[in-house]
Amino acid sequence: MHSVVNDWYICREGRMWAETRAPESVTDLAPGGMANVRARRPHSIRNVGAAAAAFALVHGVGAYDFHALNY
């Protein structure tokens, strides 16, 4: 998770999930699909298709930090 920065995930190829905790949610992304993850929300991205997936990641404005969480 990040303390200040929001993330935007944009699926370019394949199929992927943007998963969050606190609260839990799953956004199923196909090419062209987008998911926004707000700061202070634990999250992960996972390829759930048979083929390789590709995505663009856009970080919001602010100091970047990364807090690895075990869940």
C-alpha cells in the first residue's frame, strides 16, 4: 500500500484482477478496463488469464512510498 499516492491500473492485454483489502474487493479487468486504488488501501494485481497480461500504472501526485504487507 502507499500512504499518499493513488494508483490507476489500466489493462492493456489479457485479463487481470485488481484486489484490495480494507474493504475487500476484486475488479476484473479486460483490455481497456481501469481500476483506481486509493492511498492507504492494501492492494495487489494478479494475472488471471491463460495468456500474459500487460497493464499501465499511473501514480497520483504526492510522495511515493511502498509498504509491503503480508496477507
